Amino acid sequence: MNGLLDGLTWLFDPDNWSGPTGVATRLVEHLWISGVSVLLACAVALPVGLWLGHMGRGGTLAINISNIGRAVPTFAILAMLYMTPLGLSNWTTIIALVLFGIPPILTNTYVGMREVDRDAVEAARGMGMNGTQLLRGVELPLATPLIMGGVRLATVQIVATATLAAVISGPGLGRIITSGFGRQDVPQIIGGAIIVCVLALVVEGLMAWLQRAVDPMRGARRRRGPLPDRDRGMPVIRDEVVSGA
């Protein structure tokens, strides 16, 4: 308990928030590398997942290949990239985090597209919709909850994992913790750990809200009301997150 109180005391000391190595600077660095990594992971994984899910082929191979990024530890990727010409740079961390974030986004996007009601798809085709109209008007809206579940999972994982950048002297909140270890400053170590945990929880909450806010079918579900008694024994998927194996 004393250690926790010491960590909170260090965290709320204004002197520890100022300067080039203060908490505020490290927090901005952490949010920047995390945000860029999430955007790049989405830019790679979403188009591939949407296309494969729409076409209904090649998805298993692509997902298995993308999962290599999860099988290899992020620390190992950081170490390998550190030995390349990138060396000690922000892009070393960003590339490692992008590889870590692609699998859950790609997996959820593909699965979400394939789990769209086939009757709805066939009905849309019968109405004369072409492939693009079908994707934008039927498949994407129905797959949005699972797609956002993957983005949410990847975002939280990236924010938490970005702390590892400090092991190669990278930017972010992890530098507070490694600096505390180097100086054997226990309050600083605990204070750094607290802010990383709080940041991850805040991001999780914001992404959960965003996942509900962008669901185009949320209003329809609310208007539909509770399920009839005869359907209450059936399993209903709401906001589950399907992560890559």
C-alpha cells in the first residue's frame, strides 16, 4: 500500500509533468505513436478484410499469414527492426505495433463480412445491386459491430504494447518506467505503471463508446425491442470481439 501511495504522490507532483522527459511529453509521444500505428494497421487490414470477405475466398490464408505478427513477440520484432537501417527511430516502434495490430482488425473484418445474413445479400442482389452497392449498402453496415470490435481490440493492445518501445530507448510512457528502474526510483516506476494502466482503461472506454456510436443498426435494434418469448432461448450475438487465433 505504501508503494502505491508513493507512486500516486510521484504522479501528482507537478514537477514530474514538465520538461522534455516529463509525463506530459511522454504521454503525447505515446498517443502519437499509438494513433499512427492504429491508423496504418486499419489502412492495411480493413481494405484487405473487406475485399476478402466480400469475395468469400482467400480469407483463411490471409488471416493465418497475418497472425504471424501475433505469434512473433513484439519485443523480438522491435529488436530485429532496431538492427535495420531504421535503427533508433519512431518508425521502428510504429512498424512493430502495426504488425501487432493488423491480425485482430483483419480477422474481425473478414469474419464480420462472412457472417452477414446471406438471405439479405441475395435479396439485395435480386433488387439489382452491383458489387459496390452491395458492399456499401448491405454487407458493411451489418458487419460494422464486428469490424469495430477488431479495431477496438487492436487499439487497446497497441496502446498497452507501445510501452515496450522503451526497451530500445523509444518514445512513450515506457521511458518513465525504464528510467525509474535505472535510477532505482520505486515511486517513479509505480507512477509510470499507474498512468499506463489508466490510459489503457480510458482508451478501452472510448473505443467501446465509439463501437456503439458508429453501429448503423443500433437504432433498428432499439426500435425492435426485446425478443419474443419464443426466441429467447436462441443465442444472440451483440458486441463480441473475434480475435485472431
